[in-house]
Amino acid sequence: MLDSPILQVIIGLIFIYSLFSVIVTQLNTSIANLIGLRANSLKAGIQGLLTDPEMRAKFLAHPLIRLIPIVIQPDTRISAQTAEEIGAQRATKVGWIKPELFSDTLLDILAVYANDRLFREMYDVVDKTLAGADRAQLTESIRRFQNGGIGVADLQSAISAISNSADREAVSVHFARISAMQRDLAANNEQSRLIPVLAGLQEVSEPGMKKALETLMLSAQSIDEARMKLETWFNSQMEQVSDYYRRNMTRISYIVGLVLVLTLNVDTLQIARTLWLDPAVRDAVSTAAQVAVSSGALEQQVRAAQQAQQDATGALADPAAQAAVDAAQTQNEQAIDAIDQLLSLRLPIGWEFVPVEGGCPPQGTVIIDPCSNGRNLWLAGPANNPDFLGFIVSKIAGWALTVIAIAQGAPFWFDLLNRIARRPSS
């Protein structure tokens, strides 16, 4: 029966746990968003995956990725020091990366590497064999050809104009290699599409990453298979990073819960004692709980907090998880509303400092013992309270019960409250 004092106390405690769990979940998500936990975890995961400094920097700053504030085109030349500085940039708010986007970006960088390697050899030959105006003129012709400014015939004519036959032959050999690769690429079949990928692998300077990519790519029979292998590699790494991220979220949740419990002095033992001894407070809390359940207001708060938590702890390769990143302001407002609702119940939470005149009376000599007030910080002084040790032990036990209860989550307490509060009276 809902008018039973014991049942009302139980309903009241469950209702309080539900509200505090909602607050902790919402604050937890907001704090994670504020400190950029998701974006930083994603960036750390990418850095652990791409161990080559230059490739990592170009990936983080790629126009399709934007994991850091600056943007760098894949064909931009950067030094080792610049690559390290780019990798050290703070993370943006990007909270997820599609596996397909990862593979496309990496293949794009490898293609640029292949192109650079192919033409770099030709630039080196020109620098070593020619001098003065001839070198400058041919270098500019190669650059324009590389960027699509002139065609094969124009570059061939520029090479043919070299007067020294030995120099002309040396440059022509490398030009033939470029022409052969371009003819292979023009075939536009599965094998031709793999050419830039395999050539680009040779430009990866970090041995560990080069070996990892070769293990993946050399066994691929098509560009689609290569892309699939890269996506599988990415997903495997992101699963590990996501698990670590979720553990961090759980730690933050416990810390937030503990701080909230201590700050607001949410002592389960003190609250239960008040609900049992004060019929007015007990009736008010029980009624508020039943109204919140029947109106659907509490369910809305719980489901919103649950959805925010699911979004916030979603996989780092899951685009749906990004929804939590932009919801911090709404979550803060919901947390404030839940706190206001708790404070309106006149529960024995919070702190006060009120010296007891004449000190604590002997136990059992007064009906209302002023030294049983668990909100009074004055009683935490050993000189003020003869039962100082009992007071401290009781507070720690009450706080611990609250933290453990909050850790069960708002959905658990709401479902339990819903079953009890909707029971038909007998």
C-alpha cells in the first residue's frame, strides 16, 4: 500500500536516487565534452595507429579529417620538426571518424607520396646534370607537368632541347618511368589503382608503420580490398581506444558522483531517518515521486540522460556518437532543473554550521537531539561532539551508500520506482 510509512520511505529514497543519478549522468557528459575527452581520445588513438610523424601530421590536418585546428594539403612538404609540432596541436571537437573516411584519407596521402617519389628522382637528376637557365627552365616545365599545367608532348619537347646528349639521356630515363606509370594508371583496372598505394608505401619513413602497411597492402588484390583492410585495421584500433574511453567516462562518473555527494551532503542514512521520523517530509517526497512518475516528467529526464550517456560513450568510429558533443548546454540546464527539484523537497541535504549551546546533551535525555543533525559541520569537531567518531563513521557510511546507489544509474532506479509507484493499492 502506498500509504505505508515503510513503502513511502522506500519510494522516497528511490526517487532521490533517480534524480541524483540523472544529475550525475548529465554533469558527467558535460564535463567530458568540456575537457574534450572524446576528441582527445580519438586523436590519441590515431597517433597510436599512425606512428610515422609526417603521415600522422598530414592525416590529422587533412581537409577531410580536421582533428586539429590547422589544415594541410597532402602534397605540402613538411620537415620532421614541423610534423612533430603539428601532431602536438590541440584536438578540435571532432568526436568520430568513419572507417571509410580513414581509408580514403590514408590512400590519398599514399598516392601523394607515390607522386612525390616519382618526380623527386627526376628533379634530382635535373639538379645534378644541368645548370643555370637550362636547369631552371626544365625544373619549371616538370613542375607544370606534375601539376597538370602542360602535357606529355610539351615536357618531351623541353627534354629534347637539352644540348648535351648524356644529360638528355639521363633525364629521359626518368621521364620514361613517369610515362610508364601514367600509362599503367590510365588502364584504370584493379591492378593499376594499386600502383600509387604500393609506390607510396616506400616513402613511409617509420619502420614499424611501414611494415604494418606492407603487411596489409601487399596481399591486397584490388583497391577495394586494400581499402577494406585499412578499415578493418582502423576499427580494431578504435575498439581498443573506445574501451579505454568508456573506462575514463566511468571514472569521471564516480568522481562526479562522489564530489556531488560530499558537496551536497547526500547522506542516505540521514535522509532515511528524516523520511521515517518526519511524516510531512515523507508524504511530500512520496507524493512528488508518484506525480513525477505518472506525469512522465521523470521518465523524460531519465531517458534524456540515458541517451546522452549512450551518445557520449558510443564508439569513436560511430557518427551517431557526435550528438553528445553539441548537447552540453542542454544537459547543464537539465542538471540544474533536477537539483532545483531536489531542493524543493526540503530534504536533509546540504551543510550548515550551527554551534550547539551548552554542548551535546547526554544521549537519551532529550526528545530532539541537536547533535543528531547530520548537516551540522560544527559536530565534526572532536572537541564539540562526544560521539565524534560515531558521527564521522555514520556520515561516511551514508555517503558510501549514496555513491553506490547512484552508480546503478538512473534507468535502474526509475524502472524500480515505476513498478512500485504504479502498484494498485490494496
